[in-house]
Amino acid sequence: MKNTLSWVLVLLLIVSLLNNCLSSKVQRDITQKKSFIAKLRELYASGDRSKWPAPMLDEEAKPYFSEIGHLPEVQFPQDNPYSSEKAFLGKTLFYDPRLSGSNQIACASCHDPELGWCDNRMVSFGHDRQLGTRNAMSILNTAYATTLFWDGRAASLEEQSQMPIQDKKEMSEHVEIAAGKIARIKGYEILFEKAFGDKTVTKERITKAIATFERTIKSTPSKFDRFIDGETHLFTDDEVMGLHLFRTKAQCVNCHNSGYFSNNRFENIGTSLLNSKEEDLGRYLMTKNPDDVGKFRVPGLREVVRTYPWMHNGSFTSLTDIIQIYNKGNPEPYKNRSTVHNGITLNSQKSDMLRLLDLTDEEVAQLEAFLGTLSTKNERIQPPALP
Ligand code: HEC
Ligand code: HEC
């Protein structure tokens, strides 16, 4: 009896010792993690990017990498310099539905400042409520895009801005006719005169004014900008870890880099859904180069929280889902990797930069928390009075 009792006592002692050991290990781990995050916080908020831990980049990403950070000053092209009068004319035209065939649809119909300068729809509807095939991109920070559209088919904002006017599913109007309509509206004379020196209305002037306005639509400093400038306590621990993961283990910076959070390149992340009803050959449609099948322009991630749903087809409504897809290296289904287009067999070749990332659920949540810090509030822009 006595013997049993002492055995029980010894056992209890061992269990309690083990327990103590374990909880002090957990405690140690927590303290270590806390001090690791505190160190990261100090480096990232130091105001000196050279102190940041090195990014984890693939060889092929290096030539196109520049560090994430603030948005630089907007560059206005030499043949279309900025003036506030021109930007104001551009803003007025951006809101004017008379540029459309039905006189009902303006640029602002699909690029609404209250909806993150897009329309928050999977795909837009335009003329006669026809549905388009792609998700409307926000025009926020579009001044930093070196080519426009998901497939880069426009080389400048000037060139881009006449395309939706002529698109049968969008505004469905001939640009010359649109320009003629604007020229007949008396109140525009003074706006053209102030912007261009005389009251002549041409389609070139219309596109130049709209492009100038668009270049002024730039994100104001976000929580991320303020944090890296030294507001050390602005980020939660999860946001600090998310920023670090974005640049290291999750390797998002391979493609989403610079102050614009895009390297402005075209990449295939396995979203082209070849051989299905939703098939989109992406950049190939523009270049006809088989290597470009399924490539889309890397979108900038500033304001990403406001510009849902995501991807070229608006097929994602959850950022967690997007990060989980990257986490798995996007296992594109086999049946969607090849298609026959105009008699040519085309294959989707997913980027080698996509791979299993091995992120825990906690890390996925931290990345998502970080993406939140890149967004600012929706503006309440007063629409201009139309002449
Ligand atoms: C019916 C909806 C609709 C209308 C109206 C519309 N857009 Fe768009 N916009 C879109 C869609 C959809 C895309 C993406 C299309 C694609 O990539 O193929 C887009 C893309 C853009 C882009 C590219 C942004 C980037 O980062 O590449 C710009 C700039 C733009 N639109 C400006 C305009 C202007 C200026 C007007 C008016 C002249 C206009 N849009 C009218 C739906 C619309
Ligand atoms: C190989 C280059 C590449 C890498 C690496 C990459 N992305 Fe992307 N990302 C893209 C491309 C290309 C698209 C657009 C694809 C499409 O529209 O079908 C995109 C789209 C997105 C979108 C949707 C944005 C929008 O406006 O629709 C989010 C969010 C995103 N990526 C986040 C991430 C995160 C987080 C990581 C790291 C885990 C990451 N990306 C890594 C190339 C990349």
C-alpha cells in the first residue's frame, strides 16, 4: 500500500515537472517570437530601407525587382504635361455620359470613386447592359502602369482612353462622333480654351485631358507608408509579420514590388482556365507569342481591399482564398492547361515562381492583414457639374 502511494507520488512529481518544463518552453517560444517581431518592427519602421532584411527573390525576378515603398512622384509625359485646367477638363469628360452612344454611360459608370474607382462587379455591364468579359480595373495609381489593361494592349493612358468609347460592349460610340457631340456643347468651349489655348475640340485633346485627370488619381499615404516612415506602433504584430512574409517566405515580391506593388510584367499564375467557357488567353491575344498564353499584367496591390472582386475575371471574392491558392503553388487543373485556338494548340505554362509555400493558417492571416495596410479610405469626390 505504502509502496503504491509512493509510486503515485513519484509519478505526480514527474508529470508536474514535465508540465513545468513544457509550459516554460511555450513561454520561451512566445518570448522569442515577440522579440523577433519587435526586432522586425524596429527595422521596418526605421525609415531606412537599407536596414530591412533582404528580400527572398528568384533569379528570374531579380532584373525586374525594385523594393516596395512609397509611390514616387507621378511623371507626366512631355507631349502631355500637367495643368490643373487640363485635369479639370479631363475630370468633366470622365463623368460625361455624352461620350457614349446611348448618352448614358460615362467612364465613371465603371470607374466610380466611391467603389475604389472600379465597379466592384465580377465583370462590368456597359452599352445595352451587355456584360464584358473582364473585371474593371481601378484607375487608382494607373499613372504607374507602363502598359494598360490586363493584357497590356494599350501603351499609354492617351491611347487607352479612346478604347472604351469605341468598345461595342462598353460605351459604343465612334470617337469622332463623340468629339463632335462634345464640340457642340457650348459650355465646353471655355474648358478647352483654358486647357489647350483655344476652343477646338479634337479626339486627341479629349484623350489627353482624360489621361491627365487619371494621372492625378493617386493613393494618399496608407498605413504602410506611415509605418515605414517611423510610426512604429501603427502596425499590429500580425501586420509586421505579414509585411515580412510578403518579402520573404511567401515571395510575393517576386512580382508585386516597387511602390506600385507591381513589376509591370506579364506573368502566368494559372488563372487562364483554358479549354473552358471562361478561357482567357491573356497577353497572347495581344502578342500571338505562345509563351504569353495565360499571362496577365501583374496588378498593383495598393488599395486591393477596395478593388474586389479580384483577378482578370473577378472570380475571387476572398483574399484568404487567393493567398491559399498561392500557398499551394496554384495547382492548375490538368484539363485547363491546353486549348485549341484558331487551329493552333496552345498550352498554359505556369510561372516557375509559383510553388508550395508551406504557410501556416496564421501566416496566411498575417499576409492578409498586411494587404489591408496598403489600402486607404474611399474618396467622396464631388462629380463636376456637366456643361
Ligand atoms: C462598361 C464599363 C467600363 C467603362 C464605361 C469604362 N471602362 Fe475602363 N475598364 C473597364 C474594364 C472591364 C477594364 C479592363 C479591361 C481589360 O483589361 O480588358 C478597364 C480598364 C481601364 C483602364 C486600365 C487600367 C490599368 O491599370 O491598366 C483604364 C485606364 C480605364 N479603364 C479608363 C477608362 C476611361 C478613361 C473610360 C472612359 C473613356 C473607361 N475606362 C470606361 C470597364 C469600363
Ligand atoms: C509569378 C508572379 C506573381 C507572384 C509570385 C505573386 N503574384 Fe499575385 N498576381 C500575379 C498576377 C499575374 C496576377 C493577376 C492574375 C489574373 O488576373 O488572372 C496577380 C493577382 C493578385 C491579386 C489580385 C489583385 C487584383 O487586383 O485582382 C492578389 C491579391 C495577389 N496577386 C496577391 C499576391 C500575394 C499575397 C502573393 C504572395 C503570396 C502574390 N500575389 C504572388 C502575379 C504574381
